[in-house]
Amino acid sequence: MGKRMTISLSPALDADLEAIIANRKYDVRNKAEAFRNAIILYKMVLDELEEGRKLCFADKDNHIIKEILMGK
């Protein structure tokens, strides 16, 4: 079994998590699963940034509409 932890969430963050779980199109069953997915995604982002790549959102025609800036 994995390591257990307890965290405190602001009411707004807790509401966001509840909304993600309630929206069945995301197929997230509980808060623990949402956190696991978030950590996996965050690790991927950090790995790509370490390689000198950018984090961007693009439209269906691959035009960058937003670049996410993350740094030290």
C-alpha cells in the first residue's frame, strides 16, 4: 500500500475538486485519484520544461493561444 497523507484544502479548491469528480466526462472517481492525476501531469510538465520545451495551449489548427509560464 502507498503512503497516506492528510492535507488541508481551501473551500474554493475543495469545490473545484468536487466539481471535477461530479463531471463524469473526466472519469475521476475521487479526490485521491484527482490528486494522483495532477501529480503525474505536474511531473510531466516539469520534465518537459527541464528539456527546454514550452507549455502551451493550441487551438484545433495548432495556433498557440496561450503559453503557460512557469519558472523559479
